[in-house]
Amino acid sequence: MLLQIEERQLESGITHLQVSGRLALGRESQRLETISAELAAKGAPKVILDLTKLEYIDSAGVGVLALMSGRVNDAGGKLAVVAAPGRVLDVLKLTRVDSLLNMNETMESAAAAVA
């Protein structure tokens, strides 16, 4: 399955990005970079990046997540990541990028982290 990104605004002003499929090297991952740049340009975004439906991530995908975090933080915003136990979370831990990201197990904890 190719990368799919669904963006919606929560009532609290938080942008929820549901990412599913494969986050790997290629044009699809560049879409996520573009979205993060657009959110940062708006200033102080509050973003939840939901990876619970993500099936696969490679090193390029890990780089995209680190880039997103930096852009949002530089814009004065907050980014929280939701990841379920499994292959994707294992890769994030193996690469230690989980220590750079605000990792959460649930949407509720992620919403509280960016509020």
C-alpha cells in the first residue's frame, strides 16, 4: 500500500495527520515534508502525527519524521506522535529517533501533549 495521509482539524485547533501504508524513500514521503512546511508556515502549529496505521518505515521515513519535528518546533509549535507497538515503533526505537519525538501510545495522551 502506498503512503496515504489524511489531514483533519480537531475541535481543539489541533491538526491530526493519519498516516497509513509505507513511509519510504520516494515522492509519497515528500508529501509529508510539504505538509509539515505548510503547517510551520502558519506559525505555532499543534500537530498529532498518527502512525498507528503505518505498516512500514525505512531510513528515509525516519528522516522525514525528524525533519517534521524540527520544522514544527522551529515554528514554535508542538508535535506529538502516536505509534502502536510493532514494526514501526521498533524502527523508531532502534534508530533512537523516539528520543527526539514526543511519543505517545494514545490519541488522548498526544492531544494533551500538544494542548
